[in-house]
Amino acid sequence: MRRVNQNMQQPMEPGIDLPEGGSTFGTFGDINIIGLWTLYCKEVWRFLKVVTQTVMAPVITTLIFLAIFTLALGRAGRMVGDLPFLEFLAPGLIMMAIVQNAFANTSSSIMIAKVQGNIVDYLMPPLSPGELLFGVVAGGVTRGFLVGTVVWAAMLLFVDVMPQSWILVIAFTLLASLMLSLLGFLAALWAEKFDQMAAVTNFVITPLSFLSGTFYSIQQLPGAFHAIALANPFFYMIDGVRYGFTGHSDGSIAVGLVFLALVNLGLWFFALRLLRLGYRLKA
């Protein structure tokens, strides 16, 4: 591309003139389309290369949970509201698999790069902080959607969990995958060793996903614990996708959509700010 001296208006180097307002190949405006697509494909192929570990293992784990609860409670004819217990449980298990895998994808991607010393492979390409964040997070969202779809398909063999509202199921799955992908990115920025990363998973993500109405209705909780549950964003993910599948909810679907959207917006700008500062990425 020809560079032009702004004072003399004469070409400094030979090259190809571009029309005024044009863009270089592989870009759209200020967005590096080819670089962004390459990063996204890299993140997706990273987990597809070990699909047995990243997709099939969560399916088996979720089906084991379903089998345990079927043997323990499902055969007793237990109901939650007007729903059989297993129909109530299945959407929660699907969402639990989604959030755990969306978090694992972004957190492991950045954490492994930091520990192995090749984080520079993320920082050197001609990608803006926003493009870098979007590409990595989109990979986590894709894994969350894929795991959720495969888990749902496997559950159809045992439980009637056909969605009543595809729009709500997709919307809450997207919001949940995005939120956990951003949380995974932030956790990996903060953590400096795998022990710290494991602590976030074991003491934050897993408890919040288990104690948010996955296995029970929060209507059964006493007042103070019910209020705490309503402040937990994981509750709105599970409640929203459960409503999309069964029409049953313990909270407001509209509030859940707005709450999760605002949380995602805050996490996005926080992660983008830290990325621009090079927080724990640069020496």
C-alpha cells in the first residue's frame, strides 16, 4: 500500500493506490476479518481435536447424574409443581454442562498459553484487544452450544425434553455461554498457575452452578436463601432454559434476560479493559 507524505502529497514508496475510503484485503472497516476468523477457527479446532474429552465426557457425566436421580427420586413419581421431577431436572443438567464447558474452554486456552510461555502468539498478530477477546470468547460459546446440543440429544433417549420455545432456549444458552466464556477469560488472566485456576473452578463455578436451582426449585428455600438465589446469575440461566423447555419457571423470564445481558455487558468491558492494560500478560 502506498504511503503518502501528508505535507508534500507525494508518494514515499511505490505500491498500489486504494480508492478513498477503501480497505485492505481481509478487513471490513477497522475489523480484521481474516485474523478474527483464523483465531476463532483455532479456538474451535483446539477443543475438537480432543472431542472425546471436551464433548463426549460431559455427555457421559450428565447422563450419570440423570441415572442417579432417576434411581433415587424419579421412580417415586415425585413432582415439582406440575412437572415430573426428571423433566424438571433435565434442562438444569443441560445448562450445567454448557456453563462448565464454556468456562473451561476460554480459561484453559489462555492459562495454557501463559504457563507454556506462548501467550505471545495471541498478542503479536494484528488483532485489536476487542478482536482478540471476541475470537477467544466465541470459541467458548461454540463449545457451550455444541456440548449443550449433544447432551440434549442424548437425554431425548430417556426424557421428553423437547423445547416449547426455541427462541428462549437459544437466547439463554447464548447468554450463559457468553457469560461463562468471559468469566473463564478473566479467571485465566488473573491466575498465574493451575492451582489458582482449579480454585476458581472448584470454589466458584461448580458451587454456583449446583446451588442455583439445578436439582431443586428455589421456591422451597426459606426467605433469606431465596433472596440470595435470586441474586445469583446462574439461577436465571437455568430458570430461563427450563422455561424454554417446559414452560415452568421460578422467577421472571424478562428479569432474567435483562439481568444476564447487563452482567455480560459489564464482564465484556471489564475483560476488554484488562486486556488493553496487558494485565498479567506482559512482563
